[in-house]
Amino acid sequence: MNSLSFALLLILLHPFALPLTPSFGSAAQREAPQKKDLYPASADAKKEIDEALHSASPEHKRVLVVFGANWCFDCHALNDAFHSAELAPTLQKYFVVVHVDIGHGEKNLDLAQKYEVPLKRGIPAIAVLDSSGKLLFSQKQGEFEAARSLATADILAFLNKWKPASP
């Protein structure tokens, strides 16, 4: 193998050579996610979780606590997937979503610990709560870290697994 071939192989195998577009939805949806202020720096995450639990309770919905940051491409990709035609109806019917800002790894660490989410495994990271606030699931292995690569069917299977028996 000559040095040019070896250099090309290294470039192709480099971790940053991964595709930069999510794998869900139509070609238009596979463009770069829309940059939004999903994780406002001034948000009071504890208050938002309490409000989500309060609004989830009458309808017996689950609360998805999504730990992430505005700088995180995969956090935006997951949010875009949540708004896709395939996932939005399930999400709206069975869940209330709360985005919890982790900043650059220094914010809301108490909440990550409370909900047993090891942020060192990557973001976005998800915890699922029942309408009373009981922890039902916490991501332990970075399952959503590469959200851009998750198939819509896989995200839907996750939502279906954790949705309540009846809203």
C-alpha cells in the first residue's frame, strides 16, 4: 500500500468521518438539524421537570428527561426525529419532553445523578419518569449518543416500550 492510499484509509477511518446527517425521515429531514435553543442556559431544569410532571399526571403520560446541550449535533438530530411525522404522534400522546442543559459537562449534574444518567457515556441521554416522578429507565450505555444514526423505527420502539399502558 502506498503512502497516499494509507493516508486516504486513515482519513476514511477517522471518527470524524462519520456521516453528518441523521438517518431518519425523508431526504429533506436528513439535512443538518435545525439549530434551536433547545437547552436555554437560563432554564431552571428542576422547575421544568416539576412542571412536566404536573402536566403529565392528569393524563398519566411519561416524562422524557433529555440531557444535552445546544452545541451537541446529536441532541438536535434527536429533537428533529421527535418532530418527524413518524414519531411526533406517539410522543405527543404519551410523553412530555423536558430538555436539561448540561452546558459543557458542568450543569445539572445533580439531576443526572438523581436520574442515574452517566453523562460520561455521551449526550443526548434520556431518563423516563412516570407521572409521579418515579424513575422507570435511565440510559446507561450512551444509547442515544449517536442519535443522527438511529433509525426512526428504533426510536419508535423505545417510545413504545416506555409509553404508559393507556394515556
